[in-house]
Amino acid sequence: MPGRAACSMLRAACQGIAEAIAFGALVVVTMPSARAQIPEKFENLQYFAKDIPRDTLVNIMRGFSFALGVRCQYCHAGGDGISFQGVDFKSDDKLAKRRARYMLRMRDTINLRLLAALPERNATGLNVDCATCHRGLARPFTLAGVLTRAIDERGIDSAVALYRRLRTPEMMALGKYDFGEWSMNELARTLTERGKTAEAIAMLELNQEFYSRSPSIDMMIAELHRQRGERDKAIARYRMVLEKAPNDPQAKRRLAELGVTH
């Protein structure tokens, strides 16, 4: 799908920069006193037209804020982090603001050039925007990305604890991360490719707490135990597969290879 392809391209570009960028901007509030702190005339506009209407720009910035879950000071220098008092909107001191301009131009390249050239693209095809990848996150990592970083930097126990903290009803309702079964299964696959089989098993066992009826998780764990030479554990898991999917040919074949009847 064009939307998914573009999202993958945008994520890859985001992660290719030293840190994920942010579009951060002005958080619009309706109180007159707060509105009075937003400049009547904007200075140092480099991406937007210099004659862009004030309300138009403010609403665009408001969209950036919601898409990333940040306040205006994420990109703009100065202020107390709560109100607009003291914010220097024209300053380019913050790296996030300079990166935001880059991201806006990259978005335009994807939408106006790359997607426009997509073969047989539907004329009403979707375009990407900041929310396409950020999903309310200032740093647009996937769940697998967040957990992989935790594993690499702090170990598997930290990653398991982080997953439990993130997997709340509130977070799941917001849709910031994909907590579906295959999100974690794919994480386990990539960990296996890196030789981190113990960590892959731990992630799969964690995933099975929430998808206990899935034979696919048992099969992946069984295969990992077999690769690690853990025969008894592998046999137990292959049998679990057959309890859930009695006709699974791979589980039957593996048990036969291990000289075990199911």
C-alpha cells in the first residue's frame, strides 16, 4: 500500500538522523492571555511563506504538537515549558527546530515526487504526514525499536519491565505502539538473526502471556531451543504446538527428527 511504503521510507529517514526529529511547535490554547503571547507577525520563516496568515500557521503548529505529543518549547527556545511567556519563536538555537524544517522538506519530497511517481497510484492515494510515523511520539520508534534499544543498553530484564509499563490500556488506546502478536514475534526473529537467542526466547515468552492460544509462538520458541541444543525444552514446545494445532506438519516433522512420537 502507498501509505505503508511511504511510512517505512519516512521511518528509515528519521532513524538515519542522529536522533529522531520533531516537528514540535506552538500548542494553541483558547485563553486570550495565552494567545496574546503568540507573535502577531512571525519572523525567520524559512519553510512557510512569509505572508502566511497567523491563524493558519498557528493551526499547522498545533497539528505538529498533537502529532508528536510535545509542547512548543520542544522546538522553540526560551520560556518556562508551560506558557508562551518568554518563548523566542524566531530563534534557531534548538536543533529540533532546524531538523523540523528538514523533515517538512522530506515529507514534501515523499508526497510530491516519490509517491506521485508510484506506478498506477490511485489519484486519491494517501499522503504521509508527521502523524504517519510519529503517532503521538516525539521520537518515532516502533515497539520493537524501543525494546531493542533497552535490550542493548540495559539488558533483557529492563526490556521486559519496559514492555509491561508500556502495555497499559491507556497506551494501547492511543495507538502509539503495535502490541499485536506479530510485532513481538518479529522482534524475536530479528534478535535471533543477531545471535541473541536467549533474549528472543524471553520476548516470545512475554508475548505468550498475552497470546496464550497462539501455536506460532510455541513453534518459534521450540525452534530456538532446538538451535541452542536444548532438546527436552524443544520437544516440550513442539508438543505444545500440537496441542493447539494438532495437524501442524512442522511440529510433527521436528518431533520425528528428534526421535519422539507425539
